Amino acid sequence: MPRMTDRLADNLQRVTAEIAAACSRAGRSPDEVTLVAVTKYTELVWIRRLIELGVRNLGESRPQQLLERSEQLPSDVHWHLIGHLQRNKVKPVSPRTVLIHSVDSLRLLERISVIAAELSLRPRVLLEVNVSGEASKDGLVVSDLTAQWDAFQAVPNVDVAGLMTMAPLADDPAAARPMFRALRQLRDELAARAAPHVKLTELSMGMSGDFEVAIEEGATLVRIGSRLFEGL
Ligand SMILES: *Cc1c(COP(=O)(O)O)cnc(C)c1O
């Protein structure tokens, strides 16, 4: 076996153990947290190996790359779109994804709804929120989302399953905790005002540098790239 192959297995094992440890600290079951392996930085050969190692949920940030790779990889992979979705990519992407994490406007959600009706699909989506308020970040502004929440939940043919955020990059993972906590509180607030069919069960938060903190704050999906593929 080449040494490099073992490195990917080691990285995966380490990340899985850290997820389990964070769950245990938070009194949560590891079954509540799904690892989405973010493959945007890596090549097909490594993705195939990761699939062999048992990972089924893969995330890409560019729709075009997701589409290309979904054709090249086994059909039982669950694809997650985690980056910006252009309106003209909604149609090809919707049938290929189990979850779109990055709905950042009402207009985009309405577009997904129209395409869903056309293709007889019911896509699951998350609303991406800019919790930190940094101007450079994608995502809905908190006050806009709370003001427009009734309009969001009235959009037909889609399941709004929860919220997603990206914390600002920081050296200290603890710096992300207030953002993750704010996302969970926003979810609770919206859930309290949700129609019976709207179940905001998912919180997509936490990346390589801060996933343990995110799990402690309630993440159900962690999006991890560099920690898996480092050193290959
Ligand atoms: C790239 C990316 C990730 C993974 O980042 P790492 O720090 O490499 O784990 C997670 N979420 C989004 C939205 C990304 O674009």
C-alpha cells in the first residue's frame, strides 16, 4: 500500500474520532452529526478512496464541479451543494443533490420552487445566513430573514430544512462559538414561528478549523475539507 493512501484513512479516522469526542462532550449522539466531506480541493482518485473508506456525503462549492463529478463517481453518493448557486444552474443541480446548503435569497428559493414543479422534485434546502454581518460574506442578513420568514416558508415544492453559516476565519476556534450559537438561536426563533410542515432540523455549521465548537453548539452537518486531504 502506498503510504499516501494510509494518510487519507488516518485523517478520516482522526476527524471521525474528534466528531465523536465533541458529541460526547455535548451529551449528543454521533448519529446526530453528518460529516460532509468537502472535495473541492482534491482530485478524483482521492475522492474514490474516500468513498471506499465509507464516506457517502460529499460537498462541492461550485455547481459545475458538482455536476461533472457526480457523473464520474458512483450514483449512491449523496451530493451537497455548499457554495453559491446561480439561477441558471438550479435546473441541472436540483436533481443531483440531496441538500442545497446555500440558498441566500428569496428569489433563489422561488426559482428552485419553479424548477422543482417542472421536474416533479421536492428539493431539501438550507438558508445560508450571514450571522457575523461581515460585508464580504455571502448569506442572508438576519433581520431580512426574520422579516421575510413568512414569505420564505410559503414557497411551495421545497423543504426548508434548516440554516447554514460560515464563521469568519480565525486562529482561535472559540471565536466562532458566538456565531454558531446565534445561528442556533435564530433557528429556534424561526421554528417557533414556523408552519406545521416546516421542520428546521438541520444546522450546517463548522469546517476544518471549528467543527468541534460547532458540534458543541448543535451542528447536525459539518463541512470538512482540508483536514481530510492534508498531507496527501
Ligand atoms: C471550502 C468550504 C468548506 C470546507 O473548508 P475547510 O476549512 O477546508 O474544511 C466548508 N464550507 C464551505 C461553504 C466551503 O466553501
